[in-house]
Amino acid sequence: MLLTRHRGGVTLTTTAPGVTFTNVAETSASVLTANISTTSATTPGFYPVTLTDDNGTATFAVGLGVDNGPQVTTVAGNSGTVAGANSTVSVTGTFLNNLNNSVVSIEPVTGSVAPTLVAGSTVLSNSGTTLKFTVAQAAGTTPGVYTVLITSSWPTGALGNTTTTYTVNGAPTVVSITGITPNELGIPSLTHRRRRSLLAAPALSWVQF
């Protein structure tokens, strides 16, 4: 952002909802620089920007334009297992198109080994409504939830981004049997059962004529 103003203590404000200016600095009598960030509350449109320094206040009526950035509506396939097959993630939304040079990245986590985006796997549609990419989680990947960042560069050079998540599950535990106790069962003797039955039977007698 460039605004003509004399040097001195300076602040920037705007009526745009959710917009924040940081690292505001007047680098010369005619140049001011600042970082601009937005939130989900920010709505597209054109807004005034007001500069205040030790020389007074000045307002640029159309000092800030806000465009629609990439938006995620649904996500499918966004999980995998350590040392398992690669996963193809399908995203639907808006402004995900290749015309805006959208870039997908998986954010690293300190102390963890993150899954990796398979090179050349990102496929975007010119309509900007679908996006696909493939994720690999090799042996040694740390289980957990990782942030997937989708960034679009706009014609003016400003960046818009949105996020979704990818979950890495731990490798399944192999179940094995090491022993069974007790591992023998007795079977009752049928011979003894029959012998007891014969002894209990009544004696038979007959008379021959």
C-alpha cells in the first residue's frame, strides 16, 4: 500500500469489517507500507483507508478493495494411515481455479513428520469449483491432524487463502497369539457310562415249555 504523507508516528484504519493493518511504517515522505489481513467477517467491496500521523489525518475514499478469496464447501478423502496407500483429496468450493494460480500446501508441525503432497497431483478446474490432490504418508509420518493451506494469487498480486485439514491415523497394531493356558481339555469316557447303565439294568428270566 502506498500513500503520500510526511514521516512520523502513523496508524491506518478502515471501515472494512475484519481488516487489520500491521507493521505500518512510513519509509519516506511519500511512501507508507503495511501488512493487511482479513477474516471470515470481511466482505468484498471497496473501502476508505484513513492515515493518521503527527501531521494530521488523511482519508483515501477508495483505498482498499476486497475480493472473494478461495472458499471450501466440502472435503472428501482427507485422511490416511501411516505407511498406507496414498489418499486422493477432493475439495469443492469457489475460486479454487487454476486461472488464479491456486497452490496447495500442507503446513508443517514442529516436532512432527508431516504427510507430503504428491508432486504434480494437484488438479484444478477453470470453473474454480473443484480441486483434487494426492497425499502420501510414508512410514515415519507422525499421526495427527494437519492444516492444508489453499492459496490463490489475484491479478493485483494480493493473496487470498483458506484452509482445510488432513488426518493421519497410526498404523494398525498387528495382533498375534503367543500362548493359551490351559490348552488341554479332558473328554469323558463313554465306556464307563455304558458300564454303569448295564449294571443298573434289571435281571431277565424266562421259562421254557
